[in-house]
Amino acid sequence: MSKEEESCSKCLHACRRRIEIRNFSNFASDMFSDIEIQRRVEKRTEASTSEVFSHDKRRRTETLDTPLLATPTALSPESLSSFSTASSDGETQFLATASSSSLVLPVVTPILFGSVSLSGRAREMEDAISVQPEFFRTQDGSTRLHFFAVFDGHGGSHVSALCKEKMHTVLAEELAALAAEEMDEHVWRSAVKRCFVRMDHLALSACACGRVGQPLCRCERSGIESEIVGSTAVVSIISEGSLLVANCGDSRAVLSRGGKAVPLSSDHKPDRPDELARIEAAGGRVIYVNGARVHGILAMSRALGDKYLKPVVTSEPEFFIRERTPEDECLILASDGLWDVLSNELACSVARKCLAEGGPALSTEDISSTSSAAEEANVNDGQKPEARCSMAAALLARLALGRRSTDNISVIVIDLRKR
């Protein structure tokens, strides 16, 4: 071997030796680093079992490195507040106090419902429904409210569509404004009443093209076409202990309680004695043209919108508030397309049988004409409750069609049974 080859061989051997030494040193450094980290973690684990650290010891611990915090599985509000607090001198202190209590969350029972909305035999679809579970809750989470509503439009669909889009949001704003007060009957009434006033103003400024607000729209669809458009509204707000129904128009809410139908609203028809007196006192007239109508035009005495018929047609709702009881079975909200052909008792009977566990097929004379719908009412033991609510709503709509309802049909069935 020549001297040149021997020199190259020595260089390669020296390079390999340096690489091996560097790798070993890195491995040793990592190993000792891991040992040091493990030692520090063990120190903190031991320290966390004590109830209170002294101020000096805490300062020394914080200067070493950032504390390694494991995600807690359950912490009480007290332990959370004590875990990171601010001292009087503005310095953040970590109080690693041990706590055996866990965060207790309120038990929330989900509300079950089903809905259907169809045009039926009407030429155009002007109904709208709104279902907003837990649309509002208080800051402490003690009260959770659910919003359900049926809007039956007339003269056009843009007012009912506007109510579907905006009403629950407006109501949540009104409830939030009164959140400092206790959520009692007075607060509910006040918030809902203000909500209807605001929605009426929005409806009066809404154009048939969908534009809302000032300045008023000047498109080709504005003017008289928008001034004769309105909508009924039957709204229900449900909490764990009570329910409120606010009605404006001839849509209806009916409660099934203890096997009986309990009306929670009264239709605002122009020939209703108190409504007739109010209309005449406001300077209006009730003319019978295919039934009682305000000025021979509108078949209801209260509605949102209808600028041309103000102030005879008012948007002020009527309220019905009930405490929930163990006998409550379901609540039905529907437009007059259902109630014109189905009685309260029959509607509640159908809904109860659909909601019952393993409910049998319906066999009354009123239902036999729609055999396909009756077959759909068979509920297996494994059927989910929310599916039974949807089945009840769909069956009621089909029954109304079978009875030759000529209007749009919108139905919401809400299961109120305690689970």
C-alpha cells in the first residue's frame, strides 16, 4: 500500500470515529435530557398533592421552566377558578390545589318534534314553519327555551318567509335584554309582545322581492302588491316547566293532556264577537263574502303585515301560558289548512297513537279513507321517538289532504312526555 492510500485510509477512519463520537454524545444528551424532564415532572406531581405552595417555592418552580399541565378529566368551578388566579400584585399564580369534586352540568332532556309543510291543493305555497330547539338560554344555563312556530301567509309568501327567518332571532334579543330579570310569565309576555311589534314593523317595510327596511323598495313588485301581504303566527315557547303560546290569526295550537284535547289558542275570525266589536270600534267593517272578512278581503282579524288594512287588522297576539304536567302528551301547532277539516280531538288522538310505544294501526272511520297513511302509523317497538313525531305530523297532513283540504298544510308535533 502506498503512502497516499494509507493516508486516505487513516482520514476515513478518523471521520468515522468523529461521527460515532458525535452520535453517542447526542444520544447521551437526549437521554440525560429525558431523565431531567422526567425528574421535573415527578417533582411537580409530588408537589401537586400538597394543598398550598409557599410563595418562594412557587417562584422557584416557575423560573425553572413552563409548567407541564395535563388536561383534567373533571374540574369543579372552584378548582378551575383556583387553578389560575390573579394575585393582588398583578402576578399570575398557579395554585395546584387538589379537588375531588367534578363539574356538575344540568341534566338537559332533549325535546323531540316532527314537522311537515306542504302546498296541498293550493296553487302557491305561502306557509312557513320554524323549529329552533334551545334558541335561548340564560347565562347560568338554568333555563333553556325552545321555539316553534307556524306562519300562514296570504297575498304572497314573503312575510311568512321573513317571520321564519327573523322571528326567533328577534325574540332572543328581547329575552336577552330582560335577562337580568327572573324568567317568569311577565318577562315572557313582555318579550314576545315586543317581538311581534318589531316583526310587524319589518313586515310593513318588506317588499315582495325580499328587501327589508328603509328606504322602502321601489321595484316593480312594491306598492299595492306588498301592502296586501301578511301572515298569521302561532308561536310556542317551551321550557322544562312551562309552555307559552302566542297567537295572531287563525292558525292554532292544541295540547293533548291526559287523553283530552286542550285548545291553547283561539282563532281570530272577524265574526268572533269580541273581534267584531274591536273591528267596528276601529272604524272597520265585516262583510260576508265566502265567509266573514274584514272589508270583504281578509278572512282573519289579526295578522302581521297587511299594511292596507291597518289599524283594523292588528298584530297584537293573545297569550296562553300553562304549567307542564306529567299528563302532557304532545303539542300540535298547525295552519288552518289542517284545522278546517280536522277537529282538535281527532288530531290529538292521531298524534297520541303515533307517539305511543308500538302504536297500533288506526282504524276509525275518519282514517280508513286514507289506508296508506294508516299503514304508515304502525310504529315498531324499536322506532325512535323523533321519528314517531315526524310520522304523526306527516299522517295529520295526509289526513287533511284526504278530507279535501284546499289550503296549504303545515303541522308541528312536539312530544311533551317526560322521559
